[in-house]
Amino acid sequence: MDKIIYKENVYIQYDSNTFSNFSSNLFNIDYISKNRLIKSTIKGRATVFELEYENKKYILKHYVRGGFIANISYDKYLFTSLLTTRCLKEYNFLNKLHKKGLPVPKPVAIQVITNRFTYTADIITNKIDNEGTLHDFVSNQKMNVNLWENLKNTLEKFYQKNIYHSDLNARNIIIDKNNNFFILDFDNSYFFYKKKYFKKSIIRLERSLKKIKNYNNEMENIVNKYINL
């Protein structure tokens, strides 16, 4: 069951079934740092934090822009309504995917801070224990025929459920100790109504793989399956 905290310009929504004693300070970098809740950091477009709270592990992500516009507005977005904020859209989308049984992290909390016409946003999801990203596995030559087949089967699940991932790449696909694949980061993603949109995700993924030193075009068969959508 979701609960909402709404004070002045701060909106917080969280899953009360996940937390015994939720604290809005989980979004406060100074607080989680001083209280040693940060267990690791993941460098990317922005720093993502792995937290441990109430003996559970979570991922905290702050929404930031990419590309040229990041030079103008690094983490501020135009505010029109709560329903259109990136974090609430991703939160709701991930919940739908999770209920469909798809291999994605469960979202547990979001925060929106508004400032007149703009907002900043954060999301917390459950951490999925994993052995590394697809990028790591390819780089370290740990992929094999069975793993590529598992990846193909995982992608097919998303295709069958009409899921378009706006930034599918080798760094937001992770693999657990049982060789299961999970897909992360569904910001700006949605249910597609034309099959060709899934092809765009696959091509983006292949493009990211081709930048990795030890990639030997193993995904060619997967790409061919969707290329004529």
C-alpha cells in the first residue's frame, strides 16, 4: 500500500509494505552519508547510490538530463503536474511491469521537489543482487551460448508484453548468480502500440554492445529476429 507525504513543495510517495519505519531522509545525501547507509556508488550520467536500510538493500537514483540540454539544466525539469513527473511515471510503470512478473526492480519510493515552474526528482527501488552488468560480462568474456540464449528469452518477454525501453543498453541489463537477466532504468519508457518500436530498443542495445572490446557480434541472431518489425 502506498502512502504519501506532501509538505509545501515536497511530494513523497512510498510503499508502506516495504518499510517498517520509512524516513524521508533516505533522499538526503548528507544524511545517508553521515549515517553510513551508502554501501557503494555506481558512476554513470549521475551517481547512483546503493543503500542499506532496515537490513534491506536499495538503489537511489537522482534524475538528471543527458546531452546538450544538460549544460543548461542539469537536473531540473519543467513542472506541469505530479502525474507527468519522470519519477512518478517510472514508479507507476515499474509497478505494472513487476505485477506482470517481468524481471525488473520493484520501485519503493519517489520524491519530487518543486520550485515554481521546475522540479527535481528521485526514485528508490529494491536492489537486485547480481554478478554484474551485461557490459561487465562481455568485457570479461564471461558470456556463453546459454547466457546469450537467456538474454534472448528475457528480451522476448518484454516484446510479448509490448514494452518499449527508451535507453536499452549493456549497462542497464544485469545478471544474477543463477544466470537470470534483469532490466533496469525505465525512465521515459512506455507500452508501445506499434511493434517497430521494440526494434528501436534492440538496435540501441546492439549499438552499445559494439562499443565493447570483446563483443563478437553474438547478438546478431537476436537482432535479426526483430529487424523486420
